[in-house]
Amino acid sequence: MENQNPAISITENVLHFKAQGHGAKGDNVYEFHLEFLDLVKPEPVYKLTQRQVNITVQKKVNQWWERLTKQEKRPLFLAPDFDRWLDESDAEMELRAKEEERLNKLRIESQGSPETLISLKKGYLFMYNLVQFLGFSWMFVNMTVRFFILGKESFYDTFHTMADMMYFCQMLAVVETINAAIGVTKSPVIPSVLQLFGRNFILFIIFGTMEEMQNKAVVFFVFYIWSTIEIFRYPFYMLSCIDMDWKVLTWLRYTVWIPLYPLGCLAEAVSVIQSIPVFNETGRFSFTLPYPVKIKVRFSFFLQVYLIILFLGLYINFRHLYKQRRRRYGQRKKKTH
């Protein structure tokens, strides 16, 4: 269809389009009206080509919408362009209706500008992800350089050279779980809690309380895999905070976990298995039940239970990350068929 002098305007949040064009059925007048779900700027920008009219409409407030139009049922002539589609999982999850309702109430009750609150939230998340990225990058580069210089000898003093930074990053990761719990981010709470608990259990209990474990080579592999995962995850979140999408980084963020999460789980399991005889020998954290039972409960029993929980947590996180990857790339695959 060849478009001629289209009339495009926005009044009372409704887009009006009317144009005369020559198509397969000759000259016709084409028109439609779209009432948007939320407020938009009343100055549409359009670009006219021989085959189509590209119209750009900007939201008044930069936020995710549950749908495009005010009416729940999608107009028959309206269809998404999946090549340009961005869902909220670019910053990790699909927008939920309850969360949107809560944010709307906060905007109404707040005396400040919604744009200001959103900017502060993005700035806070950007700085958090930046600090974590710098911390894990420092450990990743340090361990890599030491390995190339010292070889296998670098394995055995990894804890003494990296522990302080790893303690800092893992204690700071508590903020990530709090953000998910109070709705600052859309990440689900359970996978976040499982990862935080699992890593901190290995770091603070298995490695931190037992000097015999701190000189083992498994510490290097646990720390190295954790750092490798995070040097792709945190910069992805950083760019999401400023609405940037670097395709290579996005692909790595949604792909590297496939080999690294099972490897990390295996390394953590090895560290737990190696610690069992150490805890049995030292009696650390073991206790005896009071009279009349008087049965000694070894901490190694809880470690064996933890091994089961460890692989259960791997399954939960793996399923969560797989769903995210399918949401990100699955739609494009459907488009090609």
C-alpha cells in the first residue's frame, strides 16, 4: 500500500490514524483508533515510506505495562513484532499484575515524582551490580594470573588470598535476596535464597571454620566457578538498569550457566564430601542429646543431608534459569517456523 498524507494525532490518550492509500483493492481510506493503557506523550513521531508508516509513541512514565491498550481484548488488526519485542525478563522477569498494582499505589501515595523514584531505584541497582562485578572480576583475574604464574601451586593458597574479597561479596549478596523479597527487583525469592544459603554455607562453614579445608585445591575451583558466573551476570544487570542490551553479553548471561552451574554444584559437593572426615575427627559442631537419650549427633550427618539439598537446589535454579532463557529466545524460534 502506498500511503498519502496520513493524519496522525493523539488526543485524550487515544491514537488517531487516517490515511488514503493505494493497495490491492485500489484507493481506500484506512483508519483506526487505539486507546492506550496508561498515559503517553501527545506528540507522536512518524516516518513515511512507500510501503508503511512507522509511528513512535512515547510513554509519559518509563515503566512496564501489563498490556498496550486499555481494553483487555487485543484488537484483531494489532499483532506484536517479535523482532523488536522486549519483555521484562531483560531485567529478569515478566511483569506481574500484583506487582504493577502495588507500584501504582506507591506512585499515587508518594509525594515525589515517579520519574525521580524510578531513577533512584535504577541508580541504586546499578551501583550494587557494579560493586559486585568489580569484586568478582578482581578475584577472577587474580586467580587466573596466579594460575598461569604458579601453576597448580596456586590452588592451595586460594583461600588465604581471596577469602576477604569473597566474604565481602557474599555478605553483600544478602542485599540481592532482600531486593527480591521486598519487590525492588522481579527476581523470584526462592532461587535467590537457595543460592545465597548454599554459597554462604560452603564459604563460612565448610571453608571458614575449618583450617584443614582452607589449603585444599577444591577451594580454587569453587571460587573460580563462582567468579566466572558472576562476571557475566552482574554486568548484564548493570546494562539493564540503563536500558542497554549488548547482545553478546545477553547471550552469555543466558548461556554460560548451562555448564557452570552443574560444575559449581559438583565442586561444592566435593568440598562437602572432603570435609566430612575432618568434622568427624575434630568433633566440630557435633553434640550429644540430653539424658536419657545421650546419643551423639555428628555434624557429618547434617552434611550428608545437605548434599541432597544441594542437588535439589541445583534442580530448582536450573529450571528457573531455563525458563528465563526460553522466554528470552523461544519467541524468536517460533517466529522463524
